[in-house]
Amino acid sequence: MKTASIAVFLLAASVNTLLAGVNQSCAAGGDPATYIRIHGRLGVYNGGYPNLRIWHIGTHHIYGIFGDRRDLYCAREGSCNEDQDTAVPGNLKIDLLHFWTYGNFELRPLEPFRPGHQQAACIVSADNLIRRRN
């Protein structure tokens, strides 16, 4: 009986860890076939909105990070509280002001790609994360 309860506890802990790494509001309503997977650097950038951005390593492309499509629209209408509203997966909730976070990010683009422009996206999930003090 004790072994079975330990196994159930470990299974529940691993499920919670898995769910903590997914932004449910970003994943909802999106077609997984449209998600893109990149290796990038997440950080807080100064100047412009959104301040939370991912640089796609090996390119010149920057993704502006929003919690979901609603955040993108409220930012354009001026009716939201900027970065305080940005939802990210649980494993990214750290002191982003003092650390760069490198890793593999699964993104849901919220607008089409335009060369030379920042592209709005939300983070569905992130893994293989390494944090470095900036």
C-alpha cells in the first residue's frame, strides 16, 4: 500500500511539473500545427512594448511576447496594464529583469511574419532552460 501511494504521489508531482511548463491561455484556441519551435533568449528589453521579448538565436528576428491574443488587442487599444498582464509558462516565472533565459521555446505567432519587424507571439511552452545573469 505504501509503495502504491508513493507511485501515485510521484505521478501527480510529474504531471504538475509538466503543466507548470505550459501557458494554457496561449495554447487554448490555437492550432498546434501553427506553433513554431525555436532556440532563443528571453529577456526584458527597454524601449517599446512589449518589454518581454525573445531573440531567435542565429537570426535577427525578435518576438514580442504577449500572454495570448487578447493581450495583443488590448495593447493596441491601450486598455491593458502592459507587461503585468503577460502570462508565461510557470517555469519562466523568475526575476526576468536580472536574468536572460536561454532555451527551446514553443511559440504561437499572433500575427504574420514581416521582415525587419518584431512579431507578436505568445509562449506555449519552454524547456531546456538555462538562466544567465545579464
